[in-house]
Amino acid sequence: MNEIDDTTVKTAVRRRYGELALAAGAETLPMAGDERACCGPKSPVTSSGVPRREHARQLYGESAMDLPDTVLNAVAGCGNTIELGQPRPGEVVVDLGSGGGIDVFLAGRAVGPEGRVIGIDMTPEMIALARGNARQVDAGNVEFRLGELEHLPVGDSSADLVVSNCVINLAPDKGVVFREAYRVLRPSGRLAVSDIILTGELPEAERRNAELWAGCVAGALPELGYLEAIRQAGFVAVDVAARAPSARPGVASIKVRAAKPA
């Protein structure tokens, strides 16, 4: 059973990442209903004080640094899912929790003009930011769709690769998310996820703290539980490619590959 109401969690997540989108530059982009956002810091930093542009460099290397600041300043991941998933020319890739679009744009380069990349995010401000970023980089093979990870606006068996970068831990029910990822993948399709896991117990008060959920802490699962949720969704060949400690005690990042059976 969840220790905090799902609606409370999603509200906190939307608020936090909506604010990040505004800080990254969404105030310059048209919003739904022709509203315009305003008022956000021009140089957002991570919770550890690292400028997000530098955080992007640490995760993706120099290959991503030619992207606009409105992409780099929205980076909130904990790994490089494009390096992990290795999208191939002509493939269809779906990014769960696409944010400002960095993984989508890098995947778009990899799949080329014959491929397609679909970013899914539940935060309207992030979708507005990402769509504006797509116009800036003239990425004709990508699109961004507003939707929840538990109800992906993507057809059955339509993708070759599903990636997600430090987002599934934010979902109240990870099992549903992994089942949705399984649904949209074709037979032999691949899953590549970088995410946060628990390495110790969290006090109940922290588990029930919506801001800690939005901060990728309170909703994280222990590694064994996370991997089991992937297997229970139907995936095989579940492999931990890497683990790394976090600056916060009790949590770590993990990179996982898995496959849908042929």
C-alpha cells in the first residue's frame, strides 16, 4: 500500500518540475490557452548545488553541449539512458518522463530521419518547454505528448526501445509503469532505465513527505523490489549495468537493461 495519497504525490511532482521548466526558460514559450509563464531563476542548479549545464556535461559528455541552454538547464537525470539503451537507426524510441527533452534529442540523432522519438511527460510546463526546444534544434523526428506514465499515450507494440531517466521512482505505482512500458514495446523490444533506489530504510515521516517524493527520495524502492517490479511486468534478461552512490545517505542510482520476449 502507498504511504501517501497518489494525488498528493503527483501534485507535488508537477509543481516541482513545472518550476524547473520555468527556471530553464519556459517563460519565453507559449503555454496552453495562450497563457505565458514568468518568474524563474535564469541559472538553475541541482539540489547538490551543481549548475544544471555542468550536470548535463557530467552525464552526457561534450556530445550534448551543443544543445540550447533551455535543454541543458532542465536536465534532472541520474544517468545517460541513450548510452545505456543504444538506439539504432530507424528505431522508434519512447522516453518516459522526458522533461526538457535532452534524452529525446540525443535519441533522435541516433535513430536518424527514418526513426522516431516520443517524449512523454505529465507536466504541462515541461511539454511546452520541450516543444519549444524541438523548434530551436529543428528536430523533425521527435514529438512530445502530455500524459502520465501509468497511462502512456502510445500504441501497443509500437516502440523498439523505452528509456527513462530518474523518473519512475516518482510514480506511486512502479509496477503499472513497467507494465505500460512492456505494452508499448514490440516483441524483442528493449528497456533502458536509470533511476534512484533505496540502500537503507527511510523513516515513516519521510516516506509520507510529498516534497521528498518529488525530490526522488521518498518514492524510491530497494534494488531487489525495483528489479522484481520489472520482472513482474514480463521483462526478461533484467541486468544491472551500473550502480553509483548518491550524495544523500540511503539512496543510490542504478542503471538497468531488460527486454520484452521475442
